[in-house]
Amino acid sequence: HPADAEILVIAHSAEAATDLHLGVVGAKGAWFGIKRFTLNVLASRLAQHALARSATAPASNLSFTAVAARAIHSLQKESKLSYFEPVATRPGFPVAVAKTLQELRLNEVDPESLARLERGGKDLGAIASLVEQELKKSKLSDRAALYRAAIDSITSPENAAYFGLPLLLLDVAVRSRLESTFIRELAALSPDVLATAPLG
């Protein structure tokens, strides 16, 4: 690609993208059009207008954990937890549940299917349902909602600067269904795609 070509670089970290960019500039001279992002940052950029229109704010890990803790406390107070009841008041429990729920939501596992699991499924499904209600009520979007908004608005006119460009995926770790869908949508709109992965 010529040195004035716009290229979208998605790297596993901002430092990796910067390092690549500096390496290219050092070897070839000035390069004007490299847009560098991590997957999360690009998803945030593409989703920002949709989230603003719905008056929804992104939920940080801390606020998501707080929502999960509130749901757990609510269910425990009403004696609606059985499997998790002995550990529901332990300090690390809300953090562990929040991480689990984030993974499940990023992989589009619905609370009803959780409730069918034998060990702890009913409790986890109840917590997941209540967390979803709390997020909607509080107008918060977790990473799963952010990725869904990014995917839905990927071809919106306000995002035109980010699609239709050659795409480099630099050692991006894809850990969920929504991340995979997001990358697939970006790649489908790109005239040229290169993905690298670390050896092993």
C-alpha cells in the first residue's frame, strides 16, 4: 500500500500497534493513514453514537461488579439462592460472578439456558436475569451490549471513516462469540485483510 493509504490496525494492545507503526515509519519513512486501535477501543468508537442515542453509558468492570453484587444481595435477602447461598456473602463472590457473567454475555448465553444447568444453574440464571434488568434500568451497557451496538452500527454513516479500509489484525486474541462476529463484520467490509497470530 502507498504511504498515504489509510489502513485500519487492530492490535492486542495499544503499545503493540504503536510499535508496529514506529517500525513501519522507521523502515519506509512517513505514513499518514494508519488508524490504530485495540478491539475494545474500536468497538467503543463504533458504538458511541448508538449508545448516546439510547442515553446509555458504558459500564466499567467496577460498576458491572457492583450491579452483580446488588443482584446477589437482593436474591440472597429474599432467600432465592440455594446452591450459592453458603458463599453468597463471601467477599470474592460478586467479583467471580461478575467475571463469569461477562464471559457468558459476550458469548450470548441467555439466562434461561443457564437455569437448566444442574449445579448452580438456577441461581446463576436468576442472578444473570436480575443483572440484565438492573443494567437496563440503570441505562448501563456492559462489554456485550457495547459489542452488539458496534456490530449493529458498523455501517452507519457516522462510522464511515472506520470501514472499507485494508485491515490488519495484529495478534488479536478472540475470546468470545461477539468479538468474533465483530471481526467478521469488519473483515467483510474490508478490501484486504491480514491477520497474524503468535507462534504457539
